[in-house]
Amino acid sequence: MSDDLVQCDVTAGVAVLTMNRPAALNPLSDAMLAALKARLQTLAEDSSARVIILRGAGKAFCAGHDLKEMQAGRAAPDKGAAYFADLFSRCSELMQLIPTLPQPVIAQVQGVAAAAGCQLVASCDMAVAAEGTRFGVNGVNIGLFCSTPMVALSRNIPRKQAFEMLTTGEFIGTERAQALGLINRTAPPESLEAETRALAETVAAKLGAAVRIGKRAFYEQIDMPLAEAYTHTGAVMVENMLLRDTDEGITAFIEKRKPDWAAE
């Protein structure tokens, strides 16, 4: 079941993960959360996957949590508060897993990314969206403030704009999302897959060891005080410089030739 729920294809260094419950707008159900986590953990150990694209099948990227499943959890006599605490903990674990992966993760977004679906976009390292896509943390409209989606959103966009989205429940479009920094690029719907793939292949063509080191350092330094961040990243640069393939890359650049990097 999980294999069908989250499909995976790895081609030419790019892994494409597809949330595959289009009729329900790919909600982050219990099963979807488990399947996504399992797939990502497997890809973390897959050296053939240099970049990951995360997308949703059908007309929407992800509509957030499965509200029907959540209501069933509320009603069950043996669940209630314990069920909700576990659900939000598991969702938070998934969101926190993404920046720890060695590969960059690119969200390929269309239709709608709502509530935890918007959180998922914000948790990815980069995002490309089809023109006309709507983004929202709209739980407040049904009486549920998007407190956990707020964590990722407020680390992507300015705080006043994040707070406005959270308290009004209003959606923003791709132009606004790009201006605020929630997404990197937009594309016509018919070009979304190609545009996302082009970005992924550009990154996949770089020295994989350097990208892995760089992604790790990016998230390690981002909340450090300035001096501490420079000290830390200076040590990371030393680590990177001592790689055999970095030596080869610099030498090749000086000699005006293509680098002969070892197979990774």
C-alpha cells in the first residue's frame, strides 16, 4: 500500500517522489506520513539519488492533514488527545527530516498547498510552482490555528506576512509566494515538470560530496551568531577543500578542462 501511496522513480541522479492520492488532494494522512518518511529515509542511503523532487499526483500538491481521519481520531475512545499529539509529532518529524537529508529536496507544486501542505513546501530546500497555484495556512477558517505549519512558514517568509496568512486564512498566489521567498520559481502549468527537472539536473550535475557538505552547513549555520557561523563554515570549507575531487575541480578550472571526478 505504501508503495502505491508514495511512488518513487530515480533517473539520471534525480529521485521523483509522488504523493499518489489525487482524489483526496494528497492529504498527509497517517499512512501518507509514514510512507513519505520511509521513502525519504531510504533515499538518504541511495547514492544514485543526488536530488529529490517531491510532488503530488493530480490537480493539487497537498491539501494538508486528512480532516476525516482526524475527526475519527477525536471520536475514538482510546485516542483523543494522545492521537493528536502523536499525529503532530510524526508530522513534525517528517518536516524536520527533510533538511537533514544529504540531497537537496525540491517541491514541485501545483493547484493548492494548504495548511500542512504549505508547511511541506516551506520545509523543502527549494520549490517550483505552476502559475495559478494557491498557498495558504488556512486552518483558522475552521477553528484550528496552523501552529505547526507556522514553524516552517515563519522561517521562510517575513513574520508580519506569515502572521497575516495565519490569522486571515487567506491564500496567496505564485507571484506573491515568490516575492515573499516561499518558492524559488514559477512556470506555466504545462512546463512545471520540465522546469523543476531542469533545476534538479543542474544541482545533480555538481560534485555530490560538495553539495552534501554545503547543505549540512547551510542549516547548521543559519541560526548561529555571526562570528560562530563564520568559524563553523570556515571549518566546513577546510573539510571541502581536502576532498580529492575538489582538488581535481580547482585544477581542472585552472587548466581550462572538464574535471575528472570520481564516480560517486
